[in-house]
Amino acid sequence: MRRYTNIFINGHNRVSGRVLSALTVLPLSLTLAACNPNSTAADTKPAPEPSTSTQVVQTNQSKQSEQSQPQMMPVSTHSNSQSTILKNVSATVYKDANCGCCKEWVGYAQNNGLNATAHDVDDLSLFKDRYSVPQQMRSCHTAVTTDGFVFEGHVPAKYMAKFLENPPKGAIGLAVPGMPMGSPGMEYQNKFMPYQVMQLNKDGSTAVYADIESPAQQL
């Protein structure tokens, strides 16, 4: 994951300032915490043991808290039409073996209908170069369909299905640069960072495909 944490700092004329600013806002500690399967939410001192008189109250509060905690991003509310499109699509996801958020995204994509197979590689840049993913558009994993379309990073299934149903002329795929907090596979303590889904074109140019302003827009 180290090699993709800081590659998005240098901008590109074809990428909006908004994308670049969003990428630089995300704290490195939060990114690593969400992507490292062995990390914890925070390093804090353990709370003192509760007294016997308060254990019952705290147990009830804990149950209520657990029920209110956000779970892994659910299948899209448009799952019927979306799954119909994605279930007929197979994709290989090139990732680092130790990338936790990559594994989360693969599971999310599979739950939304995509026939995704993870493939751990030592040098991700070789595959990103092979499939013409611009440097400023890169993320932690690269999904490539059997038809040759590329989905870079934590792209919501909703927009993958929309793209595959009607691929824009001259487009090779979609990308979510960096690792925006709250995007599919990057859920962390109910936090969310607005981001953009970018269209990748054959001529190397990019364009905004969708503005994601809230978690609900991903469903």
C-alpha cells in the first residue's frame, strides 16, 4: 500500500482541483487504519473496569451501540437491475496480498453481483501501466473485466453497472483516485469524504463521471 499513498499529490491539468484536494485531506493514519486488516480504530488506553452496580446499564448501552454501528456497505438499492448487469461480468482484481481495503472491495463487488477474482501481485504498477491507468488516477487495486474495461480503486458497483450498460464513446473505464474514506471497502467509523468517480479515456484524458457527495449516492 505504501507505494500508492502519496502518488496523488502532484496534480494533472485534466484532473479537477476538487479531486486533488480531497486526496490530500485524508489523514494518512486513517487510510492505513482502514486498509490494514491488523490495525485497530485507535490506540487508546483501556477504560477502567466498571463497578458491579453499573455493569448491567453499560451492557444494555453496549448492545444498543452495536445495533447502531454501521455495517459493511449494503447491496445497492438498485440491486435487481445492477446485479443483472454485473452477474454477467467477470473481472480480475490485481491487488497487494496485504491490502485489507482491497479485500473489502472485492467482497463488496461480489455481493453486488460481479464475478470478481482477486489476484495478488508483487508490482501493481506493471498492471496499471498495462491497462493505461494515468498516474494521478491510481489507487490500491485495479479490476479488469474480460472485455478489457478497467475499474481502478473503490468504484461503487452502481457506477460500474451504469458504465457497462452503456460505455461512453472512447472510454476505457472508471477510477476513484486514492482511497476516499467511506467509499466501498473504505468504511471506517461512519466517516465519509466526498469524492469523484472519474472516467478514463483511450486518449489518456479523464473526465468527471459522477460526484459523490454522500454515502447514499453510492447505493
